[in-house]
Amino acid sequence: MLSLTSHKFAVRFLQPIARKLDKIEICNAKTAHFFCRLIPAQCPFERDIRCFDRVLLHIPPMCKLNPFYEQLVGLRFKALCYLADVCGEDIAAYC
């Protein structure tokens, strides 16, 4: 029963932060570049451990354990769209 109560508390505590992240608007190129550099395109923890060209172990992406994963990916996407659509910049460097 304690875990259910702590889960409800965590959800109640994290929801306002998630909503604030969703509400962030990208309104200039400097901010867009900042978010594109700050938020990685792919999880830096995902790896294949190899030995003699054979995969011994695959470490899955840990980013999905982050409670704000969806919001951060969305924020990065908004920043990339701003740079490409509004500023007309090439975003290949961030992909």
C-alpha cells in the first residue's frame, strides 16, 4: 500500500514540471540552438558490448526511465522545427 501512495505522490509532484516543460515556446534561434545542444538526439547510454565482432551484451536505452523523456524529446523537436522552418537553417548537425 505504501508504494501506491508514494507513486501517487510522485505523479502529483512531477506533473506540474512536465506541464511547464510542455509549455516552453521557442522564440529565438539562440534558445533553439541551446536546446538542440543540451538534449541529445539519442540515448548516450545505449551500447553494444562486442568481442571479436560478436555482440556479447546489449545495454538498452535508459532515457525512457526519465519521467520527463517525452517532454524533453518534444522540446528538442520544437527547437529543431523552429531552426528549420522559421530560421531556414540546416539542422543536419543536430541529427
